[in-house]
Amino acid sequence: TGVGFYLILLGDVFLVNGVCKLRAVPPRLPPNGGPIASSNSVFHQLGNDPSAAAAEATDPELQNLLGKLQKLDEGASRLSGSQMAAYHLERAGVLEKLAERSKAAEERAEWQRQLADSLVAALQFQATPEIVSRLERLSASVQKQKGDSNLAAYIAFRELSADYSRKMQQPASDFVAIQKEWLEKIKKYVADYPRSDDAPEALAQLASGLEFTGNEDQARPYYQKLVSDFPKSPLAARAAGALRRMDLVGKPFVLRGTDLRGGTIDAQRYNGKVVLVGYWATWCEPCKSDIARLKQLYDKFHSTGFEIISISVDQEKQEAARYAQGAGMSWPVLFETGGLDSPPAAQYGIITLPSYFLIDAQGKVLSRTVQVSQLEDDLKKLLSKDK
């Protein structure tokens, strides 16, 4: 089957065999390239080396580069989308020269970080091998700089992510091959830089990528490592939720939250009923197709003990409410702010949409891989058994 590729604010969504697969990628830079660091008072103070600060303050060429960078950034807000690639590439050229002329190691590292960010931003608008090559050269150069493994890790992660993004944007991309290559590279990254600032993100991508490709047993150790090594990371909660979800069959389904009308939904109140819990969003086309079928099943089986709880992971409550009303979703619809980072989604580490859980009359999970196309047969068996 064909593969549709959707880019959304929350990450990457792939339509594979009628299911929206969520694959997080490193956060995208803002159009203006993010905050600017510099060695003069217009931006921020230099590091702790007074001699380096004095030398840079009297360097005419350095001051000229700083002025050029400031002018570039001041005009960025007026640029159109088609002009952004050129802006980021020009900015990268200035940053490269600033890094070369910086005397202080701390200052040079900051320019190199921004250089990597600008090259990645340029790739978002113009995915070319030349830009990837510049990132690779920067990464190789930093690898040779002794004593700054954090910088090396920072740039290596962005190099990997940029290469992945470029390949995914190519016409007729081989998703399976690209994903396989990406996972192998991320495995190496977490082995080389296990305590880097980007390690939690890398572990999350690796674990969810392995689970996404059907390798749950391989995904578990990476989810566990994220939880144990980076417990304070926001990603740890999602990882813990994924582990909870993968062990859910045969256990009680715990869910409590707020519905679109402001009331409270508690899955345990539905004991004695057969319940389908489904995660969805208005931007997920397969979800919409399923909702139409679910409405038919709800109308047919509700009187005999079938209930549905839908959980919206939309960003805007009004958008979810509008769609739910128009689609005739007469069952409870839970919504809490945060989208895919909302408590109900993080609780079970949701990485695909739609995601369904079928719960028996005792409140225990029968299946976490429900297919709506087969649900009617399941309901006939379960509801006749419960009579």
C-alpha cells in the first residue's frame, strides 16, 4: 500500500495501512533561527576568559561579522517562506566565520551550535545534499576538538536528524529502508553519547521507532533506560506509559479525565459493560473513517451493554467538540489540554492513531490492538456471553 507523509506541529505522522503512525523528530527551529548568542554587549556577555573577551572586543572583523549577523536576524521576520533557506544559509556562513575567529572555546562552541541549528533550519526549506554535507563536515570538525563531548553530541544528533528529514522529503522515499537506517544510527548515538542533553530524545525516538516497526521486545529496554536514566525528563512519563500499555492485556484499564462538557469520565464506572476506549484526533483521517463505523456499532449494540469512550488528542478543545458534534459522537469524549502530551495520552504512551483498547465487563483489557473492521464479530461474542 502507499504511504502518505504528513508534517504537523507535534511531529511526523505517517499514514501506513490506514493508521496514522506518530514518529517524533527533534523539535523544529523557529523561522528566525532561534535565539542569538554573541560576544558583544548587544547580545550577551562573553565567557569567563577576560583576555579572550578583550581580544574579541578589539577585533574589527569580528565586530563586522556580529553586525552582519544582527542585521540578518532583524530582517528575518519580513522574509517569505521561499526566502528562508537563503537566509539560514547566509546566516550559517557568518556563524562559520565567527566560530573560526573566536578565541574563547566556550564562545566558539556556541557559534558552532548555532551553525548546526541554521543548517538544519535551511534543510527544512531546501533539502539538498550540499547542506547535509556541510553538517557532516561540521560534525567531523567538532569530533576532532578535544574536551567538548557535549558539543559533539549536540551536532551529531542534528546531523542525523537532518539526514533523516532530507531523505524522507525525497520523491518516492523508501520509508522502510530509511526508518531501518535511522534506527541503526540512533542506536549508535545513544551508545556513543549516553548522557548527552539529547539522549532522552534519542532514546524516545529509538524506542518508539522500534515499537512502531513491530519490535516491541527490542523497544522495551530503551523505554526502561529512558525512565531510569532520565526520570526528570518530560519524555520519561511517555516512556513509562508505553511500558504500561505494552503490559496492559489482562489488567484493569485505569482512565480518569475531563470530557468535552466539563464532566468527569472514569473508566471504572463502566464495569459490567463491554467498553471500547479509542484515541483519535480531527487531523487523523483514518480516525474519522473509524468514527463513522463506530457510530453504527454504538447504535446497534449500546442497548445490550456496549460503551465507547473516545479520547481526543487535538490541541484545541473547540475543534474536537465541533467535530464530535458534527459526527454524532453521542458517547463520552474525553479532552485534556496538551495533545499527545496530555495526561490521558502520556498515561499509555500513545504513538499511533487511532489506538483502541477493548475492555471486558470485569474492567480488564482484552486487546490493545483492536481493528474496527473486526469489532462487530468481537462484540457479538462478548455481549452474548455476558447475557
